Amino acid sequence: MIPPGEAPGLVLHDVSVRFGTRVGLVGVSLAVGRGERVVLLGPSGEGKTTLLRAIAGLDELVAGHVRVGGRDVSRDLPESRGVVYLHQRPSMFPHLSVVDNVGFPMEVRGIPRLQARERAMVLLERVQLAPLATRSALALSGGQQHRVAIARALAADPVALLLDEPFNALDPALRADVRDSVVESLGVAGGPSVLMVTHDVDEAAALGDRIAVLLGGRIVQDAPPAVTLSRPATHAVARFLGVPNCVAGTSDGRGTFTCALGQFACDLPAGRAMLVARADAMRAASAIGVADDRNDASPASQITATVEALQHRVGGTTLRVRLENAGSGDPLPLTVVAGIGALPTPGDVVSLDILRDRVHVVAADPASHV
Amino acid sequence: MSMQRDAMASGRVVAPWHVFLLVALGVVSLGPVLLLVLRAAAASWLYPDLLPSRGATGSTLGAFATPILWSALTRSVLLAVATAVVATLLGFVAGRGLVRAPRGLRELATGAAFLPVVAPPIALGVGIQVLAIRAGVGGSLVGVLIAHVIPAAGYLTLYFLGVLSAYDRSMEDEARTLGATAWQTFLRVTVPALRARWLEALVLGALVSWGQLALTLLVGGGAVQTLPVALLSFTRAGDDRLAAAAALLLTIPPALAFGVVQRGARRTGASA
């Protein structure tokens, strides 16, 4: 959140925007401090782009106010809001060279061409593209065009910078590189407030100082990435983030939640609730047998599960396991990380260690039938 | 044979009937132009001679030096340029408006733009003539200009509707948020970004005016002598030589314009 006393660069107050023919986002409120990066994360078709366009003055606000640098710009023209909006694909001006693209915002404000070019060269140095200054902007690669677009946006000296899924069109191999370069370019003291939209959870976690999750036309959670990812505010947020383990249970209203994995602390009223946990909250401690003899091998107090499959990913290997004695009669599927030692194989029975500080209990989604 | 050899050298095989088609196409398209050149240059070419019986008298360009021909040519050029500029501007404004218009209105307006394009010029001319006379511009250059602009603007409205429907406006949006006013955005982004399209539109508008006979005759009442009107007069008077010279002058600019547009399209990477 914005530190006390610091003027927010961008503030949305009860903003509603039209999405197609209907009002898609209702009562969105959000504040982004100077130099802060907030990522608006939500599924495709949720109205994220429409919201950015409305903030930039390119689409109409149905209701609410947009304040930029403390000034209400809700009715101002796009060019006088102090907000720069960057599309998913960088829009290079095809008839201008790289340096003239970057100098464009200064020239339209009446800064002499020579002065604008000098400043543009400084910005191109910052994005490491100065050697390509005289080239046609269209001759650059996708990643280079992104960096020119960022330099050009900074040339406008915006109070707020809106990035609309900026790395979506890039190859995965190039994406991280361009992302790092952009973060480095924006990470200067007193820089613009950056509001970026994406539907990519990893990108949001890598770029945002905060993640605001947009679901059902509303911001349902606004917190630092570590909090949002480990403690989703609702079951719907957990499902959207792709949290693999959602275990239904009951809250007794007195601070205890009970489910097939045991009892956990919670502060929910009595009723249905849901334990949500990432794979790294549960560890397959060791192989203690195979499925056929697990009843003999597992101590009664231990949570045991049968390994169904191993999922190998760049970040490590996770296990798909099945908890047979889940209470409801149906086996409970879980995704867990492998513990130290040799990897188990499908059919092995493993004991599960649950890291209680990494699991989180939320109210059950009314639409959920888990 | 040499073509066949070239084709063979480049690894392609050209069938004999391909060569025949190419020659036939050349004869059909260039033959009439060649006849016009011969007729314009010859002092006399009487039936049943296969070729002109007498060469040019005095200057070989004698037919082209006729004042009446130059006066008509100048008027045609003026009308073509003015029509191109006015119709291009009208077509761009209308096309841009229609791209953003609600679907029903867009279809209605597109139909209206089609009308002067598909209506036979003679029929269109009768309607415009009545209006021109009532407006006091019948028989004047201004009246003829208005008559030429009407079908040209229709063509160019449809042309720009197509161009702007495919045009990515994100560039303009970004320019606005970078601090450019709507007018700056138009002048510094839209106009240069559509440079090749402007050129094509101007050429198209000029060509609509360039060959216009029915509208010029009906609205100009014979008082406005353009090249097609002069050509008709020469033909009626039996002056084949001047008619051929006028016909050549009518043919050359469109061919040059086509070449310019092709070159521009290649340079900008756009398809012609």
C-alpha cells in the first residue's frame, strides 16, 4: 500500500466502465503510489483493457473518478491527463526513426527538435538501444520495439504509465529478458506509477509490488505478490491463481476448521469452508510402501497418500497423489512436492507433511460443489 | 525463344501456349496504342492503305501542338487534380466517420456512396445537370468539377472505408496519450502512416475525372472543353489525326499514374 504522507500517482475511486454494451466493471477503487508497480490480474475478457483505456481517456467512464498526481482528470482529454497507455503490441510510428519515435512526445509539446533528440538519446541509452537510434522503428525486433515504446513513454514524463499485457506477444525465451529490461528502465526514483494488466500469474508475481486480482468485475484482493499467492482471499481467487489443492471442510465458528487433512486454525464463521494450499505446502516425506500393503505400513496418525504420477517441470518435480481415506468416500487428489531423497514412483504410498503456516482457510465459494 | 531460355535458366519451364498468350495479350493491349501513335504522327492515312501513305508534315508533333488540344488538356488536368484533392478529402472524412458509425447507419451510408459509383454516368449526369442549372453553375467549370467530384467521392468513400477498417488505430491512441492533440495526431501520425493510401486515392480520384465524358457534356453543356469532349469533337469533325493525338494524351497519364502507384506500393511493402 502507499506509505502514509506519500501522494499517490494514480487513484481510481468507484470507477465503472462499459464493456461492450454492458457495464462491465463496477465500483473499482485502487491507488498506485509514485514509482510503485501494481499488476491488475484477471482472466481474459474481464474488462482489464477497457479499464486501462478509460483511465487513459480513450474510453468513457460510466461513473467514478480518476485522479492523477492529485488532480481529477476524469473529464480531461487523453493528451492532458499525464497518463501514457501502451498497447499489447508496441505501436511504432512507421514513418519515424527510432530516435524520432522517442522524441515524438517532446516534439508535440513544443520542445525544439534538437533538444528532443538529445533527451531521446539519453532514454535510448537507458534501454540500451542508442546504437540503433537512426534505424527505422519497423526494422527492430519485437523485444527492441518494446524497449523503444518504454523509452518513448518515459519521454512523455508521465505521472502514470499503463501497460496492457506488455509481454504477451513475445516469445517465452525473450519475455523474461525484455521484462527485466523494462523493470530496470522503470525502476528509477520518482518514476511513474505503473499499472499493468495481465492474466499471467507468474508475470504478475515477477513485476508487481502489489497484485490486484480482478474477478467478476471487482477487485477481490489487493496485496503484495507473496500474500496474494500464498493466502488467496477467496476460493475463486485460489482457483484463478491455479492453487492446486482446495480441500473442502467445515469451520466450527470457534477458530477450528476440519477437513480430510486434519484440523487447522481459521477465523471464519461456522459453515462450509475451504483449505487452499500450494504444492509447496505439502511434502511427500518418504515412500513407506506400495499401494497394496499401505494399510499395514502406515501409522494410524500419519496422513498417507498413493502416488499417481510425477509431474516434471522446469521449477522442479511435483507429485500427483491420491488420499484414499478422505472421508467423503471419493479419493482426494492432491499435488505435493517431493521430499529429500529418491523420488517415489507411481503406486508408492508416501506420508505427507503439511506445513501449517503455508495453508490457508477461506470461505467456500457458494458456486463450489467441491 | 529467348524468354524460354531465360525461364529455363531460372529453373522454370514455360509452355509454348504461355508464350502465345503473352504475345496475344501484348498485341491486344499495345496494338491500339501503336495505331494511335501512327495515326497521330501521319499527315494522311487513307483507306485501304495498311500503313500511313504520307508521313508527318512539318513537325512530327504537329498534331500535339494544336492550341485547342492544349487548352482542353490543361482544363482536364486542372479538373482531375481538383477532383482528386476534393474527393480524397471527402472520401477520407466520410470513410473515417463510417468506420466508427453504428452498423445500420454504416450500411445505409455505404449504399448511398455506392449509388453514384454504380449508376451509369449518363443517368447520373441528367440528375446533376438539373441541380447544377438550378444552382447557377450549369455550363461552368465549377459545375463540372462538382459533377466529377460526386462519383469520385463515392469511390473514395468506399476505398477509405476498406482502408480504415483494416487500419490499426492503436498508433493514434498511443500518440494521444503521449501528448499529441487530435489535430497533431492526424497530421503527424495518421497522414504519414497512410502515405501510400493517400497517393492511391489521389490517383483514383484523378482517373475518375480524367475519362469523364457524359457528366462533362451534360453539366458543362459543351462549354467546358475537356480532353474527352475535344476528342469527341475531333471525331465528329472527321479529324482522325487530332482525335488520335487527343486519345494518346488521354491514355498516357493513367498509365503513368499506375506506374507511380505500383512503385509506391513496392516501396512501402503494400500490395498494389
